[in-house]
Amino acid sequence: MINTRSLRFRLATWYAVLLAATLLLLVTSIYLGLKRYLDWNLQRTLAAQCRAIGTELIPELPTKGSQWLASETVESYDPEVNGYFIRISGVNGQILYVSGSPKDYSFDPSFVPRPPIPAGNDSLRNVKMPDGHRLIIEEMVFTNPDGNRFLVESGVSYQRVDEVLHGLLVTFATLLPIIILLALAAGFWLMRQSLRPVDEITRRARGITSTNLSDRLPLFDTGDEIERLSTSLNEMIARLDTSFSHIARFTADASHELRTPLTILQLELEGIVQHHLLPPGLVEHIESALEETHRLSRIVENLLIISRLDFNAVSIDKSPLDLGDLVASTAEPMQLLAEEKSLLLRCEIASNVYVEGDPSHLKQLILNLIDNAIKYTPSGGQVTIEVAGGDRYAILEVADTGVGISSEALPHVFERFYRADKARSRNSGGAGLGLAIVRAICGAHNGEIRVLSSEGLGSRFHVELPLIAQNK
Amino acid sequence: MRILLIEDEPKVSRAVARGLMAEHFAVDVADEGQDGVELAEIYNYDLVILDLMLPNLDGTAVLRQIRRKNSGVPILILTARDTVTDKVRNFEAGADDYLTKPFAFAELSVRIKALMRRGTANQSSIVRVDDLELDRLTQRVRRTGKRIDLTLKEYSLLEYFMSNAGRVLSRAMIIEHVWDQRFDGLNNVVDVFVKRLRNKVDDEHDHKLIHTVRGVGYTIRDEAP
């Protein structure tokens, strides 16, 4: 199917429309010009005939008689054979000569009405015959030296001109659509030829993502706009490449630069705590500082995990794994937390649900979701973990009967450092990064995450990961 | 016992060296890769602690050079690089253990002990801390002669505590030992787990053995700190 919005189609169509308009204009002017020329030519022939009869034959009439006039006219002009109408008459109505029917019988001269005597010397008139034929008749008045006036009429069927013009129209009417169609096809083909590099550039550009920014678009050494386009696109990709590698470098540097001072802080504080001679009050301060150091370390680690996943700085190590097994083994230690809060932690796990992923990242994802569910579900509640194989996706659901998420907070839960309930989350030690990590991990695995929640009733996190065909 | 510490960040090396010396190790510090390689050639160290980001000679290159000369010495990598690729590369180059910064000194210390103990399995079957007794052969635990019933994981944790009696174990170490994985999301699981073990071991006794070291972790010892 042709895409009617493509540049190729639109340009070819415009060409065709313009061409059709031009041709139409040309045809119209040819038609009108030809008609004018034929009319003029016809009139000239007729006038010449009249004038010849009037100047060469009429003056001889008194001496040679009307018989001679008739035979001379037939001899000179042979009107029946040539399809002409010739009538010579006196102004008083007496007919001296009238031609017979032409051999094609296109008109009957005897039916041609007599004209009134024209005021001037000559005039042209159209006569419509009873059978519908049109005659064009030139008439001239001549005066003999003896004072007698004669009317000479010379006419011809207009059919000839009509036939020529009609033929022209038919020719144009058949040729014009063909020409336009050919032009359309040729235009389409030409556009396709010249836009083919654009298709190639589009195809290659589509394949370039953050992971293969070192790739470049093909260059067409044509010196035209398309070469300029691919050159500038390549320059843009090069700039993106540079900034991406800067970000990747930044992440690697940041991890080193942040971890080293944290290491020192932690080691120094631990050194002080081990010291036995400290006043008890001071020990408490140091221990508190140590706890905060740990928290800071965790935040730094989590931020690094997110930025790495986001920028693909680390191509994650994917291998086929049984999602059900992974969920079961991850949920097992969490059972302890659930029991402690008198929650029921249930697993409904389908077997043989295989996904391709990094086990430690996926474990983190599962853990964060379960941890979250347990954290926000009050005693006596229930947390359900479900793994199912869908059509093309493996589905992991973690549902709880907890406090739920308000509709204002719901769109933001996956944002970094977002806390739905500031006081509560701070007490439970999180930094608001757990779900951001979950989303980043999902994204790195080409998966999706959604959350449904109603306040006071509970939340349901729904994760979809691409399923892989299991061959065992 | 002599340890070579190759670390370019002076504050880190000072803190680590101080901790190790407090545990009666002799420590040599090299703040640059080439020095480290040379020291390792001259002295017969019992262990090498190696940072990866070093000026001049990169840590992995240092690791390869030391391995070429002295194949037996245990080498522990200490680094801020924690990607899987980094780890695999260094294990392939001959590292024995890998610890990511930031770390608790207690964890470093336990890992060092484990590396040095490697091969010399002179563990006695019965371990005692005060009146608590654990038999590794029968996996039985008694306190003041009275049997304590533990789950498999609780036993594993207690055995870990008692093998490292007097030493502080961080939550990360406990997770790694008991569940065989490294995760910080499980910290609160460790707390619940230790609490349960305490209920079984310490509840009926005035003299508590399992202690919390705030900001660091847990320890088992027979005297109040």
C-alpha cells in the first residue's frame, strides 16, 4: 500500500497536477488557435473565390451570357467535386448560377436561403440547414460597368473544420491521461531513486541506540542535500556519543570518589567505637554517626545502580533463568519478616516460567517489591506473590492488603527519593529509592511495571518481563 | 603473620593498618603498584591486600605480577569497582577474595582470617563460648547442659558467630554466610533472625552472650563489653 503522506507520493502527485494543468492550458490554446486559423483560412478561400468570380467572370457576363458564366464557374472551381456552394445572382433575385449538391450530399444548395442584400461590399454569414448542417457563406456584391449589380455567394460546409477540431479533441482526450499517468509514474520513480538514501539513513538511524553510539550512518558521496543531512546527523550522533561516555565516566568516577571517603569515614568511626575508654555518651553519638554512614553508603550504592541501569554503562549480564525459582528463593528469607509482623506471605508460583535476565538484579527487584509490601501492610494482613506465564510476557505480581497509595501519590511512586508518607518511610529506613530501582531494573530487562492501589485496601504491583521459549 | 597492604589512599591504608596491627598483624604499606610488586618479591607475606585503582601500575597488573612470582600467597582485592566484569577479570587474574568499598573493618578482618585458615582445617568439633556449647559433628547446641533446638539456618548463624567469637559480624557478612548472597535489602531480615536466635540462646539466662554493636553488627562473646 502506498503511503499517501510520504514525501515521494506528495511530490509526484503535485508534479502530476501541475503537469495536467499546464497541458490543459496548452490544449485549450491550441484548440482555440487552430479554430481561429481554420475559420480565417476558410473565409480567405471563400473570399478569394467570390472575388475571382466577381472580377473575372461577372464583367464578361453582358457579352458572353449566363450559360458561359455557369460553365466557366464549373470549370474553374468544380464546386460539386470540391464540396463548395457557389451562387451567382442578380440583386433583383434572378439566379444566374447555383452549384449542384456536393458529391457527399452534405447539403442541398437549393435550400440555402437567399440573403438580404448586404449593406457593404462583402459579409460572412452562417447558415443552418434544415438537416442541421452548418454552412459558412461569404457573399460579395459586384457592379458591372452597365450598372447591373450581382451577388456572388461562396460557401462550404462547416463540417470540415468541425471534424478537424473534433479529431484534435479526441486525440488530446486520449493522450492526456496517458501522459499524466506516465509522468506520475516517472515522477514517483525519480523521487524514489533520489529518496532511497533517505530510506537507508532512516533504517540505520533507527538501529542506533545508547548502546551502539559508535555506529555511524552511511555517507552518500553525492554532494547533495542528502549527503549534508547524513553528515550533520553523524555529527549529532558523535556529540551524543561523547556526552554519553562522559556520563558513563562520571558514574564510574563518582562511584570511586564517593566510596573512598565513605570507606574512610566508616573505618575511622569503627576505630573509635572499638576504643574502650570512651565516655558512654560519646559512644552513642559515634554509633549514630556510624549508622548514618551506612545509610549514606546504601543511598550511594542505590543511586549508582540506577544511573548505571539508566545509562547502560554496564551492559547487564543476562542469562535464561526460572523466574519462579528465583522468586521462591528470594521470598524464603522474607517469610521471617512477615512472621515477625504476623503477616501471611503467600506464593503462587507457576512452573517453567523462563525469562532472560541478570539474576542479582531481578532478585533485587523481587526483594524490593516484597520488602515494600511487608513494610506497608499492618499486622494480620496478607502479601501475595504470584508468578505466571502469560502470552508473551512472564508476569510477577506482588499484592498486599496494606495501607495503599493515595491517588495523588500513585503517579510518583517510581520517582527517585519520592516518599508517599514522609514520616513513615523515614522511620523504616528507606531513602525512597527502592521502587526507582525496581523500575530501572524492569527497563533494563525490556519489561514493564504498573501499580494498582486503593487507599486503605492495598496495592498490587504488576511486572511484565519478556518470556523466552523454553527448550527444556 | 605479615600482611602487605597496597593502597594509594593514605587515610584508608592508615585505618586498615591500624586495625590490623590491633589484631597483632605486622603490616607493610605500599602506596603505589610498583613498590607493592617489589615488596612482594622481597618478603614472604602471608597475605596481600590490593586496591585496584593505583597510580602508575594498575591493580590488576600488580595482581598478575605478584602471581607470577609467588603463586601461593592469598590476595584480597579491595576496591570501589564493583561491576561483575571487574570481579570476574580479577578472579581470573588470580585474586582469592574481593571486598567492595565501603566496607566494615570487621568484615575485612573475618575475610583475612578465612583466607589464612584456608587449607589448615584444624577446627575442633566442639566450640564453646562461656556455657554455650556447639558440636559441629552432631550439630547439637547446649547451654548449661540443656539442649537448644535450632532450625538449620539458626544453627548455621550460631556456628558462624561461635567460630568468630569475640569478632563483630556485619549484617552483610551474615547474609552472605547464611543465605549465600550479598544484598543490603535483607538487613532487617538479619535483625529478625538474630532476635530469634537470641530468644533461644539468651532469653532464659541473665548472662547474655549475643550482643549488638550499633552501627557495625552483632557479636558473640562471654563478657559484657
